Amino acid sequence: MPREVLLVEDDADITGLLTLHLRDLGCTVTTVEDGATGLVAALEQGPWSLVVLDLGLPQVDGLEICRRLRAQGAYTPILMLTARAAEEHRVLGLETGADDYLTKPFSVVEFGARVKAILRRAERLSPSAPPNHRSLRIGELQVDLDQRAVRRGGLPLDLTAKEFDLLAHLIRHPAKAFSRAQLLDQVWGTTHDTFEHTVNSHINRLRAKIERDPAKPRYIVTVWGVGYRFAGALELK
């Protein structure tokens, strides 16, 4: 599959260097140097295999572009770049929906490794099973993996892109317990253990949407000392 990457970065030197490296990875690169144009490109010129997004952009900042992308139904992988090293900025980027986060200055080797990890995970999550195995019923939940839609008791649920990715990953491995670090690696594409609370917050929000009683979950259960697992019995549709 062709890999179309949108690079939104206002530093011309960084843009040139990252464009060369992305092309070495087999990507076709579109570059934008300001946030307003980047927002239009991100929302209207895709679909993108990856959006590489600077946080501190003129006109519209990277967080707003990330929020607007995540408000769309389709999932687009996002790698955020920033000169802000404080942990709260990194956490804010991930909580807003970025798949991974790099603090400037960074090496092109690390950049390439992060890009490849995100693309591998996105391609692994892309539709591949036969159509009759892509719609599932779990108790009162209906999950359509192709349409990225979830219903509970016939009513649609408003899941964010990352909440859906997390649910889909757990559903694909029923009864398997995942640690927070494993979920960060396999769903977010990052191994930053300082962000494991991001997993907890997403699990809590997901439970609030899919569970009748989030305090006594029947679908996503806690495995003490390990992490989380999906406990529902699947029916293929």
C-alpha cells in the first residue's frame, strides 16, 4: 500500500531533513509550513498514512489540528513534534490523541524508528479479515470493525478513534491479559512507561461508554498485578 505522509512543520531545515528520511522509508511526503493550511490539508486532502505534526505552529497550533483530526470518524496516525520538553506537554499531546511524541532535538534514527512503529501498528489494525468476520456481537454490544462503529442495546456510542482502537485490540485477543506497557506499545505505538496513566484514563472513559455499570465492568476487566483483558464472549456476524 502507498504510504502518504503529511508533514506540518514551520522550520524549513527540519522539514527538509525529515522529508528526505520519510522518502527513504518509502513514503510520499506532502509538506505544509503553517497550522491553518495544515488543518485544511489534514482534514480535506487525505486519507493520510501518517501526519507528522509540530506542536508550535503559526496560526493554528498542533494540538488543535490533532483534536480536529480525532473528531473525524476515520483514524489517522499522528506523530507529534515539539520543542517543549515538560512532561505535561507530552501528556497533553498523547491525551489529545497523538500516537507518539518526539521532543526536539531528536535524531533521525529515532524519528525513523517511531515512524516505522506507528505505520506497522496502523497497518496491523487495518481491515484484513473476511467481511463476515468483521462484525461482532458481545452481549448487548455490537462492534463493526470495518465501519469503526459500536452500539450498545442498538444505540450508537460516541467513541474517539483511540478508544475504538483500544477496544478493537482487546476484542481481537479475547481473554488475553495485557499490561499497560503492552497496550501503550501495541495501541499507541510508544514505549514511554511514564505515560501508562494514559492507558488508565482511556480504559475508564471506554468503560463509562460501553458498560452498564462502569464500577462493575463485564467487558473490560482488571487483572490485578497485570493490566486489563476483554472478558466478553464473541459472536461473529
